[in-house]
Amino acid sequence: MKIAVLPGDGIGPEIIAEALKVLRALGEAFEFEMAPVGGAGYDACGHPLPETTLRLAEAAEAVLFGSVGDWKYDTLPRELRPEQALLGLRKSLGLFANLRPAILYPELAGASTLRAEVVAGLDLLFVRELTGDIYFGTPRGRRVVKEGPFAGSAEAFDTMRYSEPEIRRIAHVAFQAARGRQHKLTSVDKANVLETSQFWRETVGAVGAEYPDVTLEHLYVDNAAMQLVRNPKQFDVLVTGNMFGDILSDEASMLTGSIGMLPSASLDAAHKGLYEPSHGSAPDIAGRGIANPLATILSAAMMLRYSFERAEQAARIENAVKKVLAKGLRTADIYENGSERVGTGAMGDAVVAAL
Ligand code: NAD
């Protein structure tokens, strides 16, 4: 199993070190190759995504990514900023499926802004299409309005579009994910207004015929936004286009209240993936050994599940994380009175011990 390891900037190297510790403890035949990315790539090679790093990522079966960005690169031109590395990797590797689980371990229910009984035990998975929709549609731009009450004024426009194959492939990812969970899929759209959404609904429905064991429901995006805070535990897997998923997956992640806990995966058609925590490089706490490594450790678990079909090993890691939380170990970001405060390294060690 060849894994490109790109630690990046800020807390990236610290949290990646803990994920590697946990992976090594599994005793599997992993080959790790490290390369600089983001600000570290710029410092080493003058570019946030150096050619050698991109080649390594292309040759590997999976990419384990820390985080990129630091205030010291804020004055660089946009194409040289660390964050460009991630966009470049997504584009070059064709990572169209973004998987973001929102899990709230019962022990952390107090960390949410919602009442504990609404969110305790929450376990849902967002499957967001990542390379289509209004973010990538053409034409786009500005022009002068020709007719009507606003004739002569400027207007800006973007184009929402999805092709059938793009919808079908993300729908397959979502149905398959639902199969490995509670067999329930909610497809989110705005089919009462948008042609693109009507097409999305029809296409997802047609793909659903291949998955009779999965219950499919369709929800309008405005209702989905409301249901997510009203009763989020009704959901198992949600599949969305790029823009609705962008907004709703952030809403869902905040239900859990703890950014240091949330992993993510971005997959291509062959389940090669880039795995990274949902949070950024946290330059405010970098180098102090207090960052929470659990999102990255859980991202490594997702890598085992989705890229290497090692669901059992993934579950072992996830259960080890649960055990450590149940024991009361907490990094500063999830600390509550009465729990035991630990640093980044001690948290990684505790997960290894629990394994
Ligand atoms: P951030 O997620 O880095 O940090 C937000 C807050 O959460 C900070 O107070 C930070 O200390 C805390 N935090 C984040 N992760 C944590 C962890 N594992 N443990 C404990 N606390 C944690 O977001 P930001 O401050 O807006 O951005 C910082 C940099 O990260 C920027 O350069 C931004 O562009 C970049 N960024 C990168 C990614 C990525 O690499 N995928 C994603 C988001 C932001």
C-alpha cells in the first residue's frame, strides 16, 4: 500500500506524525513517502505544489494530507499561496467525491451548540460532488442587461450545470457508502425550481434502481438545512451537488462542535483518495504540541476503508479513538472540566495503546 504523505504547514507535521504512529501500529505493509506541500513546498521548491510532490501523489494509491497555510505567506500572489496546492491536487487527481462524516461521540455532546439530546450519538455522512455544478459551469462573467426594467445596468452570472455521468458517479459513491452503513440515502436538491436539480433528482432515482436495499429519499435544500438542526439524527448518508454540499456539510460539521475531530476523504473514480482533516493548519497553535490529532487519525481510518478496503482496520482505529475519549483524555480544543488534558503526542500514544 503506497501512501504519499504530505504534512504541509502549521500543525500539519505534528498531526501527521501521530497518524503515522497509529498506522504503523497496525502492522500492515504500508510504504510511506513524504513530500513538501503548501508553504513548505514553496520554501523548498518555490511552488506550493512542486512537480515532484504532484508526481508522488499521482503514483501513490492514496494521499495522506496534513494542512496548508500560514500567515507568513499572505503576501504571495494567489497562484503561489499554500492553499493552491490542495486545489491543484484535487484537479490533477480527479477527486470528484468528497466524503465528510459528522460524528458526535457521546462523550463530546457538551461541545455542540445544540442541546445534547438532539446531537448525542450523531453519525451522518455527507457525500458532496466536488468538481462540477455552478462553481465550474461556463459561461460566467459580467454583461449589460439588454431588456426589462434593469436594461442598461450591469449584471453578473454563473452557470449551474451537471452532466448525467457526473451525477451518476457521485450517486454510486453515495449508494455504496449507504450500503456500508444504515442503508438510507437522502438526496438534496432544489428540484421545485432548478432544471439542474430536476435532472439530478431523476438521475439519482434511476441509479437507485440498482440499489434496492438502500432507501432513497429526496429533500429540498432549504428543508434539509432546517432538518439538520431540528433532528439531524434522522439522516444516515446525504448526497449533494457541489454548492449545496459546501454549505450543508459545514452546517453539519458544526453540529459536532469540535473541528479537531472531523476527518474527510476526496475520492476519484477508482477510489484513490486524498485524506485530510477538515480543519486548517492552525498557525496560532503550531509547534506547541497541543493540536488535536484525532481528525487526522480518523482520516487515516477513512483511507483504509475507502482506498484499501481494510474496513476492519479502519474500525479498529475508530474504536480506539472512542476508547480514548471514553477514558476522559482530551486535547485543549475539546477539554471539559473533569477530563484529563493531554498534548498531541500523548493523544496519539493513547490511541496506539487502545489499539
Ligand atoms: P483553522 O482550521 O486552521 O483554525 C481555526 C481555529 O481552530 C484555530 O483557533 C485553531 O487553533 C483551531 N484548530 C484547528 N485545528 C485544530 C486542531 N487539530 N486542534 C486544536 N485546535 C484546532 O482555520 P483558520 O485559522 O481559518 O486558517 C488557518 C490557515 O489554514 C489558513 O492559512 C487557511 O487558509 C488554512 N486552511 C487550510 C485548510 C486545508 O489545508 N485543508 C483548510 C482550512 C484552512
